[in-house]
Amino acid sequence: MSDTPQERHLLVIQDDEGSRAIALEAATYSLGRDPSNAIVLNSKTVSRRHAILLRLPNPETKGYRYRLMDGDSKGNRSANGTRVNGKEWSTGELKHGDIISFGDVEAQYSITIMTEAEFKKHTETIDFRSIKSEMVNTEETQMF
């Protein structure tokens, strides 16, 4: 276990199944109602393939950041749209504290700096899930 503080990216989702937190570590995530997505959003107002999260390098922090794109990898937009902090969203970089709406599903994006021990303790207080880059349907998560 490392005692060196590291940048950690979390997405806390509130949907029809309740509240859960997901550590964002992989290069790409597909989000939507379909079970083949890396992050499944449980709501009838969410498209089958609603959005994509793409990890990009952040030269300022020597860490990374995430870009959120509404729709699927083929450029098809979601039916009910994506909003960030109440504004329509097609694509852009997320910032710490952003509130994201996928249809009626809400999520909060956060970046924290914690040691492995602090992160483990923090995630014990919430329904935490770590999703690695294992994808069920790689075609839906390909880059443009």
C-alpha cells in the first residue's frame, strides 16, 4: 500500500438503484442503460448508449482529466441529453464538483488527492465500485 498521495477521480451516481461511487481509472468508459456499458445507469430516461468518458493527460498536474461526450462512439446523441451544472452538454472537460445529469440520473464528478489508505477508508463509507478497463462490447467504446 502506497503512502504517497495520488490524484483520484470519482463519479458518485444516484439512479433508480440508489447511490454508488465509482473510481475512474480506465482510459475510456461507456455510460448508458444497456448492460454492455462499462458504467450502467439504471433509469428509463437514460439512452442505451448515453455518453462516453475519455481520460486525457493533464500537463498542468502531470495527472489526468476526463472529457465527457454526450452520445455514443458513432456520434449519435442521447435521446434525453446530458447536462453539466444545469447546462446542455455535448462535449467538454469535467472539473471537480461538476454535477452531471444523464436524463434524470444525477452524478457528481470529483478529484481528490489521497493516499491508498485514506482512499480505502473514504470508499468504505459509500457503496464503492472500482471498474477496470474490462469492456463487454469494445465496439461501443472505440475511439473516434
